[in-house]
Amino acid sequence: MTLSVALVAGLSAIAWRLGQRAPFVAMGWFWFLGTLVPVIGIVQVGNQPMADRYDYFPSIGIFIAVTWGLAKFLTAFAVGRCSVVIGDEKAEPNRTVMVPDASTLSGCSAWGGSGLALVVAVGTLAMCVARTRQQLTYWADSETLFRHTVAITKNNSIALDNLGLSLLNQGKPDEAMEYYNAALRIHPKDPIARDGTGCCYFQKGQLEEAISNFKLGLEISTNQPTTFFNLGSALAQLGHFEEAIPYFEATLQLEPDDPDAYLSLGNVNYRLQRFNEAAAWFGRAVQGLPEDSGAHRSLSACLFAAGRFAEAETECERVLKLAPDDLRIRTLLARILMQQNRPEDARRQLDVVLRYHTDYPEARELRTSLGP
């Protein structure tokens, strides 16, 4: 720390002394230093104390100093190469000295400066291209990126969490768990790693272990809507529908527009045969997912179970606009029409189903019951 402060102070003193002869050095250095102050960790924003993006704006100052400094050096270099000795006390008496005119000196200076500048520019661009090509290989996908990050950093729980998530999304829960456990060894109170561990168990079908980890995650932080949702899903998967409801509701308190939470509340209430409540939740879900045929299909089934046949018919028609080949919803629509004493309309829907699938058992049974 002391060495760093001394280095910054020394460089600042040098930049200040060069202010008259090379103002671009002072300007570039103090730009860099001044704009870096908000992102050096005095006030941390987010989980990252350091990030490449924090250097983008401050680095403009370094580029100013380097660019103008290089231009001045190249100019001096070119002029130096083109200077000539006009007279020499020790020259031979009969020696003839050729003195170039002003145009020759000007051309020589320009060619020397621009030629060297071109070499430097091309070399710099070549190095940038090579480095960029190498960097692009790390950004091929999330797994590659975070494996590289884990390899070049130490105790990076954020990178470990993201690598675990990438592997989990690929259906590799055992490998993902290794990285989540590594993150927990670094940061035992990491709610994301604890939630990820629960998701690994959930994906493996070990629901009790998943529930235990989700609850531990909520002990660490109650500001994790994903953990509330995952815990509710695990409980519902075990058939604990009543117990799951508060966790889905807690998800909505943190993320009021989460359509998955609305769908889950609709599903658990449907399983509890609270059809009107389920319909209300499914109705909220389709507001956020107007083009989702599955959400409309769930609402249709729920309205039918609640005996709200006219509303159920409307929802079935919406599903068929989104998915005209949905034979299951056409069969449900036929049932709804039969409940409304509209046998002809029901026959037409069932005939469409049997035209596409002659052995559809439910449709065949209903069509037979309606007669020719």
C-alpha cells in the first residue's frame, strides 16, 4: 500500500514538472488519476471491487499522454536524422560540403516522422489484432469464459457461481456442484452458491436435499426471489402444495411481474381444487404472457373445472389462434360445447381432431357419445 502511494505521488510530481514542456503528460495523467477515483473501491458499486470496465474512461488520459508524447518523439527523431554539419574547423581545405536546401530538409523530416509513425501504428494494430483473436476464444460461450476467469484469478466466488450456473444449464449438476462448493468455501454466506447447490440437487431428483439448501440460502438472504421460487417448486414437486404457496407469493413480493410465479400459484391451487383461485392466478399469468399457448391452455382447463364454460370457450379459441394444431385443446373445447348443449359445434371440433389423429381415445369416445 505504501509503495503504491509513493509510486502515484512520484508519477504525479513528474507529470506536474513536465507541465510546461509537455502539457499533454500532465493532462493525461491527471485525467487518468481524477476519473479513476470514483472506481477504486472507496465506494463499491455492486459485487465487483474491480472490473475491466472501470478502466475504460480513465484510460483515455493514458492514451492522450502516449499519443501526443509519441508524436513529439517521432518529430524530434526525424529532425535529428536530417540535420547536417555546414562547417567544420577540422575539415580538409579542398573538401566541398553539400548543404541541402529547405525543401529537402522538410521532405526528409516529414518522411522520417511519418515512416516511423507508420511502422509503430502497424505494429500496434498487429499486436491488438493478435490479442483480440486470443480474447475472442475465451468468449466462445459462458462455460469457456468462466473457466478462463477461474483459471486466471484467485478466490473468485462470482466466477465460480457463474461457471456452476453454466454447467447446471447444460444438465451437468454433479460438475456444477463442485464449483458451487468451491464458491462456498471462499464465501460461506454466498446466497447464490447456496441456491445453485439446491438447484443441483433438484435437477438430480434429490428434493429433500434441495429444500434444505434453499432454506439455508434464505437464512443468508431474504432478498433472493429465485430462491423463494425454487423452494416453492421443490415443495410442490413433493406434493406439499399448501406449504409451497407462501414461497411463490414471496417471489411476487420481490418480483411482482414474474409470470412463472403466477403460473406456479395457478398450478398448486388447481391441484388443491381451488379452481376459481387458480383461474385468477392463471389470468394474471396470461397478462404477462399473451402469446403463450400453454398459459392460455391452463386457464382454459381451470375455467372448465370451475364450471365457467363461456369464459373457458373464449380461452380455448385464443389457444387455437396461437396453436391451431393443438388437438388436446380442441377436445376440451368439444367438452365445453357439450356442456352448453351445442352438440353440432362439438361434433365439428371432434371431427377435426379425428381427421388428424384417428386413434385419439378421448376424442373418439366423445364423438361416439354424440352419435352420427
